[in-house]
Amino acid sequence: MDIEIKRAELQTKYNNWIKKNTRRLVISFIAYIVIILINFLLLKKPKITLFSSFLFFTYTVYVLSLIWFIKNKLIANIDSVDFDVK
């Protein structure tokens, strides 16, 4: 019974991490769009566009790859986790 509770807690932590980082990704997307709009409307500097696009792209790849790993590797194999190792 204790092992099932630990598995449920672990799965809850994984799901909370996914929700939190998906929310962060959406917020960073909104910030990225605001930066691009300000740059196009006011500043017109291509370095800002290039740099912000690169940062957003790398952050997106990082977050989506971690979400994929958690869903496909960790949550899918949560039943095989041994909590009795000492």
C-alpha cells in the first residue's frame, strides 16, 4: 500500500512539473511576441529579433524534450520503479 502511495506522489510531481513548465512556455511565448512587436514597431533592430528568436527556440526545444521524456520514459515506466532499495 505504501508503494502505491509513493508511485501516486511521484506521478503527481511529474504531472505538476509538466503543467508548471507548460505554463512557463506559454508565458515566454507571450513575452517573445511582445518583444518582437516592440522591435518591429519601435526599434527595428535585427539583432534583437535574431537573439530573442534563438533564445525562445532553444527554450522551447528544452522544455518540450523534457516533457516528452517525462511522459514517455518516466510516467510510462512508473510501475517498474522500486521504492524498496536501501
